[in-house]
Amino acid sequence: MTGARWLPRSLAVRVTLLCGLIAVSVTGMLGGNYFFAARSAILAHADEQLVMRVERLRRLLGGVRTVQELRDQTMLLEALSGNSGDVFVVRRADAAALVEVNPGQVAPPACAVPAALDRAVARGDVCHSDAPGIPRMHWAAGAARSGHDGQMVEVLAGHALVSEMQMIRRSRDQVLFSTFLAVLACSLLVYWVLRHGLRPLHRVAAQASLIEPLNLAIRLPEHDAPLELQQMVAVFNAMLDRIATGYGRLSQFSADLAHEIRTPVGALIGQTQVALNRTRSPEEYQQVLESNLEELNRLRRIVDDILFLAQADHATLQIERMPMDMAAELQRIADYFEGPADEAGLRFSVQASGMAQVNPPLALRALHNLVVNAVRYGTPGTVVRLTAVEEEGASTMVVENQGLPIPPAQMERLFDRFYRAEAVHHRPAESSGLGLAIMKAIMDLHGGEVRASCPAPGTIRFELRFPR
């Protein structure tokens, strides 16, 4: 926006200046049109008066008998004109002047004289002359037959446009003054209207200034915003909703993380303090170190999981995909977890076919997390079903087990970090509560979709849908 640095920062001032430019253009065109129309009318009226004088002189020539009588009539016509700078000349064809009234001694121009004696002088016969130091002159010439001796004479009349030019200058000054007043009034009115019209925007800004991390419930008033800003206010409020939701989840995540880390850290401190209370045997110290190592490994897994989620959130992971035999991998997972499943009184059922275009390590990690949950929280004596099918445009893998029912409201939060459903709170939890969140991040990296549902009472079903 380097080209607009000269513009003022105030929106009201900018619009006022733009409206002022528009007012200058419009009033200037209207004023110019009025001025040129008035100027043309004034000059046309002066030309008509000049033509009428020439016609009067032509008629006078036909009725006078002596040169003195013609001179007297011409002097009378000059007196009636009311302009001392007017010129009247009556001359013969050989340029000998019979009568000449020329106070300023202005040299007449070579105006064309109509050849026909009976043709009246028209406005088209008027010519003009401009000379330094004298007013602008308009001239008209005509031919007539003298009543004195019957010879053809030339009648020439000139009019000094003194009063007319004064009127034109007054019209010009009036147009300029009116244009200035119109632009000034328009600019002031526009500025006042904008200041009044932008008050709702100021109220919205004042409301926005109250929003802070500890008070994210405030929303901008949509009903009070101008129509042009209502969409922006609605989008801004929606953004605040997302920020509030994210901030709430971040706060909850921080609290859950502190809770998860506090448990192993507390165990490490307690066991170490007990071991240091008195001298122990090497076997006892070894047991304390082994217990501490388990807690440290648990802390390392939590840190690794959080680091993976952070990288997935910022899209810093680049995954490579390749075909994976879903039947073979699901059977391998069932064989791997067969021992823990027997201890929990569970067994596996695998029905799979087809290929999936995935990143094998990440996809297997997601499946491992689901199977671990199924074995950990499954009802003894039930079956954990592993199914997979290759469909048009996607490959779907499903892990289904029997367990305590999960309310629909909690199903939506299963993929939140550190969240555990109430149905499993009474079960001993060896995980950090990040398994399903990691699985959701893995599916997002694949551009896929994960669904959790309860198709029947007590049945928990997870579907992983990988695009091809």
C-alpha cells in the first residue's frame, strides 16, 4: 500500500476528501456550463443590438436629404445607445467618410459588406477586433442607398463590450464563489454524516477492547453494527468462538498435562525419599531404580506423544504413502495382542481384505492404539472384531469391542487430549489419555476420517477411513 501513504489515516477524512473531489467535479461542470451559457447569451444580445443599430442607420440613409441631417441622426443614435465607446461610420464606396463617430479613434476591421442592398444584416455578419489597450469591439457592416444623392454607401457600427465583459466577469466570479460554497458545504455535511454514521463502529470497537484472555465470553453486537459490517462482525464473533474453544481446550490440556506428569514425578520423589531414609541393600536399591525407570519411561512416552501431536498440529510432518495389505497387518496385530487378550478373557476375530494406501508405521500406530483400548476396556468373555474392506475411493479398517456404554455427548470428546470417558474411570488406566488424540492426528495427516459410534448397546466401534 505504498501508493496510498499520502492519504489520511481517518476513514471519515478520506471519504470527505473523495466526496469533495466529486463535488468539485460536478459543481465545476454545472458552473462552467452556466458560465458559458450566460457568456454566449450576453454576447448574442450585444450582437443583436449591434445589428439593430446598423439596420436603423440603413433606414435613416434612405430618408435624409443632407449630410448634416444624417450627422444629426447619427449623433442621436449614439446618444440613445448609452455607450460612449460605440463607433458609427457612414462612408462612400471610395472610403470617403460622410459621418464618423469614433471617440476612441479605433481602426475599424475589414468586415464583409453584404453585396445586395436589400439584404438585412444578420448576426453572422458580425466580426470582432481585439487590440491592446482598448476594450473588445464587435462590428457589423451593411450597404444602403443614400437619399441625398442616390449613391451606394457603407454603414459600419462598432460596439465596445465594456458592460458585457463586466457582466461576464461578475458571472465568472459568482460561479467560482458558488462552487466554493457548494464544495465546502458538501464536505462539511459529508464529514458530519460520516462521524454520525460511524458511531456504531466506534461502539463495536469499544466492545472489542473489552475482550481479553480472562473474558472471552464477550461478543460484538451484530444488531448494532451497520449493514455493511454485520457480516464482518458475524465472522469476527465466530472467530472469537473458535478462539474461546481453543483457549478452553488449551487450558484444560495444560491442567491435564500437569496432572499426568505430577503422578509419575510424585512417585519418583516418594520412592527416592523412602530409599534415602536409611541404608538399603543393593537389591532394594535395584528395585527402587527399576520402579523409577518405569515412571521415567512413562514420562518419556507422554513427552513423545505431546511432541508428535505438536508436530501434527503445525503440519511439520511429511508422510510417504505406500500400499499396505490390510488382512496381513490386522492378523499380525491380532497375533501380537493374543497374550494380553487371553489374560483379559478376550479373543480376536479378523475379517479383512484389500489394500490401503497409507504410511504403514503411522497407520499401524493408530490401529495399535485402538486395539490397546479394546483389550484394556473390553468386557471379559467377548470378541474384539478387526475388519477391513477396500471400497471405491477409500479403504476402511474397523475395530469393534464390547464394553460399558458411552453416552453420545462423551463420544464427541473421545478424541480430546487426556480425556477419558466416565465409563472407564473405574478401570485402572495405564495410558496417558493421548492414544485416541494421536490416532485422530494420524488420520488428519492422511487426509482421512475417524468415526466413533455405538451401533448397539455396549458396542464400541471405531472406523478408520483412508483415502486412496
